[in-house]
Amino acid sequence: MAASGENPRALSAQVSGVLELLQYFGLNQRQLLFNNNPAAAEGAVIVVGPFPSWCVLFAISGTITKTATMTAARLAVGFQRGNPPPMLVISEDCGPFGATETGQATVGLWLPYPVLLPPNSSVCAIPQIIGTDATASVTVVAEIGVLG
């Protein structure tokens, strides 16, 4: 039971209108932002942001370019509210690998509901494993709606 005595189902009916308005307003102020590091090392944090005002986060993706010499790759994407370490929301292996397995591998997350981000938040991609290559090209993309 909630502090006001209402159960979660009753609160859901009250909150859904607010969430729909946030999503609607965010979609009217929609932006697709990206950043690329053409030579990211393992553990590098490639960031979009920080965002100067409140935002609604709709989707995140990260892309790593696989080379013929790459033996492994794992890429994570996430977001950061303020200064703490990023909250990684998805991490995937980007295989298979080999001389004929080159090109871009993307890890993406379309959020089932908008995530509210306060000012000074950012979105990131982190190459967790690169394998035998010392660096890789990594891109992060954020779909946000600006609320301020």
C-alpha cells in the first residue's frame, strides 16, 4: 500500500497521464545526438552530453567497427545522471569474428517507457572487450526529448 492508502493499480491510473504528457512533449522536442571515437581503447567511455536541461531518454545505441584482425568484441551502452559512474543498461558480444566478419556491430536498446534525465546527464558507450586489436571505432547515439 502506498502512503496515501492507494494501491499501485490506482496510482498507475493517476501517473499514466503525466508519463504520457512527458513522452508527448519530449517527442515534440526530439533530438538524435551522437559522438564517435575512431580509436577507442578497451574501457574508454564515449559520451553524448552532458545535457544542459531535463530530458526524456527514448533510446540508446552503440556501434563498434569490427576488423579482420579482431578476435573479440563486447560493447555496453548506458546513461549517467550527474557525476557517478554510468549505469550500463545492456552489454552484448559482437561476434562472430574472422577475416570475413568485418563491419559494424550495433548494440541497441529501445526503452519501453521514457527515462527522465536531470540536467548534467549523459549517454555513453563502452567497448568492454576489443580482443587482439588495440583500438576500435566506437559510436554512441542517443534519442532524447528536451524538456527545458
